[in-house]
Amino acid sequence: MIRHPISTSQQKIDSMVATRDFLLRLTNVKQEPRIPREVRREARTLLRHYPPKRELKPILEKEFKI
């Protein structure tokens, strides 16, 4: 079992925002031209209900009580 150090609330929020940004990059053919079509499709599917950055941070800050 791999053990990870305990993350702070801010690190968790930053990770969620970075994950959203990564998924967005995967869907951009010009930014990442060598990504397989199936990976792009899955990234788009995951982003379908992912809130925009301006909504995501307040939701997470409320959740983690920052």
C-alpha cells in the first residue's frame, strides 16, 4: 500500500482545479495534437458536469471550510 502525506485543504482545491485544467488540455487538439480520440472523448465526458473554474473554487472552499 502506498502512503501519501496528508494534504492540506488548499492542496486538495489546487489539485481539483489542476485536474480540470488537465482534462481541458486533453480535449484541445491544437494544444495536444497526439492524444488518441478515445482519450479526448473520455476527457470531454468527465468535463461534462465539472464546474467551470470560477464556480469550482468557491464550491471546494466551502466544502473544505477555507
